[in-house]
Amino acid sequence: APVFLVGEGGSVSQDVLDAIAKGGFDKVLVLGDKYSVSDDSLAQIKKLVSDTERIGGADRYVTSQLTAEWAVEHAGFAYDSVLLTAGRDEKYADALVSSSLGGQGKSPLLLVDEGDLGSVCIEKALAPNKSDVKDAFVLGDKWTVSDTLFDAIKKALA
């Protein structure tokens, strides 16, 4: 499925709205809370595709966890193969590029990082499903996913 990005302030451009209108979509998932994708943008999308759902948590890490849960429950994804990468601002490209790999393999993409905020996916998505995980792919170099974070991922899967 295509990924459409919003602009400053969570606004959706006319080009994106035109692409959605022409796309023939049955369902649209809007990822992010009202501060990431404005309520006005959500309403504009809903006018084009009535089956539009927002998945948004307190931050990008919770949104990643909730998106993974939704994909497992509704879209045939499974925790047998999991992708993990950093979620911080300067490393978002790794997650964006990885999303197509995750979609193709029906593998949840979990955003991780140092500290309490970035560990939510390890604690609430990865660890509880560790018995299902056959392959876990950590995407990015040691500056993207530190050795400490990599060790935390391995510990959660042990």
C-alpha cells in the first residue's frame, strides 16, 4: 500500500488528496495523533474514503506498537518475523524505507530507542510475543541502534 506524508502542522496537500481520490482505496489508515495528522486532514480523507481509521498513541513508539497490533489483528501480519529500527527524528528514513519490507513480508515494524519512551515496543510488543518470533531483523548501523539497545532486544527475545 502506498504511504502518503502530511505537511507542516499535519496538513494534507491537495496532491495527496487527489492521489487518495484516484487510488480506489477501500480503507485508509491514518497513523499518528491529531498533532501528527490534523483532525481537519482526517475529515478530508474520510470524505474520500469512508472507511478511514486513525491509529495514534501518545508518541511515535506507542503508535508503532498500536500499528503492529492492528496489523496482526486485521491485516494478516504475524510476529514470526519482526523488523526493528530507531524511531528518533534524524533516523526516520530507516523506518520509512523498512516499512515496505515489513508490508511485503507481513512483518510488524517496531520503533525502538534508548530510554523509557523508546523501549515501549520492546516491552509491550516484542517481549510478549517472543515465543512467536522466528526472525528479528534489526535495521540500521550501531549509530542507529546502539549496542545497548541491540542487547535489550536480544534480552527481550531470550
